[in-house]
Amino acid sequence: MKELDKICSIELFALLKKFAEKVNGGWKPDWNNSDEPKWGVVLDMTIVQWICWDGANCMSPTEIHFKTRQLAQQAIDEIIIPLVRGEL
């Protein structure tokens, strides 16, 4: 599988969703509270690097959100990078 195929795959989405459910400990984004951080991971194509971002005001059913920036970074380190490298 090519790198782009891996980062855009249903497999990656499923792994991230399962990981988020595990590490968030039951936390769900409160979309009525714009002051609450809602962290996600995105591929920044300008630097070709995965980054964490605070999507507090970005509600999307296809986005996976994390309670903290550290959990989002953990998803990059433990799920995304190993998948792209072919280690998962």
C-alpha cells in the first residue's frame, strides 16, 4: 500500500476511532462549549507532517477528537506513524 493510501485509509480511521474511544475514557466533545478544547490530528500537506490541532469550533462526524493535545500526539506516535511505516 502506498503511503498516501495508508494515510487516507478506512483502516487508519478505524484504528484512530478505536484508540480515541480507549484513551478518552468516555469523554465526548461538548459542541455547546466553544471554550472546551477538542484536539484532533491532521496531515499538514505544506510540511508533509502530522500535527495536533485544537478543533474546538470544528464539528464534523468524520473527525476524531481527543480530550487533550497529549492524547492526539499519542495517536500520531502509536497509530499513524507505525501504520505508514508498515509496522501495524
